[in-house]
Amino acid sequence: MLRFGFDHFGPADVFTAIDAPTPVPKPGQVLIDVLGFGLNPYDASLRRGEQADSRPLKFPIVPGTDVVGRVAALGEGVSDYAVDDRVLNYRPIGGYSEAVTASTGKIAKVPATLELAAAAGLPNIGIAAYTVMHQLLHLTPGQTLAVIGASGGVGSLIVQLAKAQGLFVIATASARNVAALRDLGADEVGAYDETDTGRLFADRADAVVNAVAGGVDHGAAVAIVKPGGVIVTTAWVDVDTTGKPTITHLQLGANRPAKAEDALPALLALPQLRVRVAKTLPFTLAGVIQGHELLETHHTAGKLVVLRH
Ligand SMILES: NC(=O)c1ccc[n+]([C@@H]2O[C@H](COP(=O)([O-])OP(=O)(O)OC[C@H]3O[C@@H](n4cnc5c(N)ncnc54)[C@H](OP(=O)(O)O)[C@@H]3O)[C@@H](O)[C@H]2O)c1
């Protein structure tokens, strides 16, 4: 079977096609015939060698945390899945493959209403959004959450999870995405490129999530959070809280991610779950390289997904 990986660190074109034996599912696992996989900034960071010290891996390295596919075989003891079920899988690595094995705790059935590309883009950003809402924040219905970068992959899922929890949601993004944020269910929306959203929503939120890629929010999070409130950043950034010393800053990456078996079913149960897909690419070496070149631009609106058909 075909996999896409690299045997040294480098730019996007460091990828090669690798021929590998099809894995055999162990007890409690299924074999998944991969129909598509999502590309994430973390994959590009692995490829550039930035994770080499914190996570030493043997070459060839095959990235890929997000997979959607069809169950092709069952390992011993698996009874809650059947051959041909469409599933998604959140995995530590190795998703850029024609076939993978996965424990049943790391997979979930894909509802018929969810398109393949959306399913392929969901696991990584979904686990991040779920971790923020269920492990870092402990808000109760009626409280106010502000989401900065609400049009992005993580931000748009946080808006949906927050509305499902009965929160009042303030959302900010660029003006071209204001209608999309209303459509997601945000109660109040601000365009950061037309107005000073920090001033517009000053001291309104019990908690603020800054889900802007790279974390730059121009001070909006501190302005919007109430004194004594919480700011969560999904990127590794510092927050200057000297203007409001009673606020707490939590970093997503400093916390253990939520378990896939908790997060994936909760995400898939969201009414009208929406995952924004920026571009689908072919399941070829050229497709993977082009996807990684696009990852480097940081300017795609939504997920990059490789689809097999
Ligand atoms: N630790 C983890 O486990 C984990 C997992 C996943 C992601 N992350 C991190 O989370 C961050 C978000 O990832 P993502 O994939 O959701 O990014 P994304 O899809 O690129 O979304 C970011 C959004 O931020 C908006 N934005 C940019 N500048 C803004 C500003 N000043 N005010 C308000 N909105 C602004 C953009 O919207 P417009 O186009 O409307 O400007 C964009 O849609 C990244 O830093 C990523 O590395 C962490």
C-alpha cells in the first residue's frame, strides 16, 4: 500500500511515495481503507524538524492525525463496528496512507449527512475545540463566551459547541466572514477589520478564546474579558494581563488533549455540524506536496484535505 512520508526534514517537496505492507488489525482494532486525510500545521512542523527534540521519531516519518475511511476488516473482539462502516479516526501519526489500523476508542462512525472532506478535516481541530470547552473552561448556560478567530477551523467549532451548551456567544473575524458567523449561531458578531472589537465588546465576556492562527489578536481578548475572567489561547502566545491582573490565561497546548472517545461522538452529535474546507487535493504525491506548500502560506480559509476519489 501507498504512504506519503519523508526520510529527512525539509520543505514541502521532501515528501516521497513509500510502498509499505498493509497493516493487520490487532485485537480491539479495525483496518481502515483510507478515503481521505486532513493536513494540519502540526504536520508541517514535523516535516520541518521542529518536533525532533520533543518527539524523536524514526524515518521515514509519515504524518497524519486525521483520517476518514471505510472499515475493511475487524480485529478480534470488535463487535460495535462492521465492515463498510464509514469512520473517522484521530491518531498520533501515520494518516497519510492508503490503509491504517486503529483502536475502536479512536474512531467514530461518520453520519451520512457529513461530507467526506468535512469528516477528514474534523479530528484535530475538533479535539482542540472540545478540550477548550470541556477541560479548560467550565462555563454554565447563560454565561458569555467570546471567540476571536471564530471563522477558523477551531474557532468555528468552538462557536458550535458553545451554542450547544446554551452560552451567549460573541464572535469576531474579518468582515467577509460576518454572515458565516451569524449562520453558525453567534449572538453578536464583530469585524476586526472594520471596527475595534476590543472596544465594541469591552468587559462583556466571562471567558474569551483566542483561536486566531498564530495568536495575534491585537489586545482584543484582554479588552473583552470581564475582570476575573479567563482567556484561552489555542496558539503558543503570551498574554499581557497587567491591565486586568485578575484574569487567568490558559494555553491549550500546555494541557492534555481530550480523549477521542469523548470528543468525537460529542462533535458528531452537533446539530448541523459545519467544518470549513478550504481545498481538497488529490491522493497523490503532487497533491500532498501542494497541500504542504499551502500550509506554509497560513492563508487558507478552512481545512486542507486530501481525498482519494
Ligand atoms: N494545541 C492544539 O492542540 C491545537 C490544535 C489545533 C489548532 N491549534 C492552533 O489554533 C490556532 C487556530 O487554528 P485554526 O486551524 O483554527 O486556524 P485558521 O483556520 O487559520 O483560523 C484562524 C482564523 O482567525 C481569523 N483571524 C485572523 N486574525 C484575526 C483577528 N485579529 N481577530 C479575529 N480573527 C482573526 C481568521 O479569520 P478571517 O479570515 O476572518 O480573518 C481565521 O479564520 C492555530 O494557531 C493552531 O496552531 C492548536
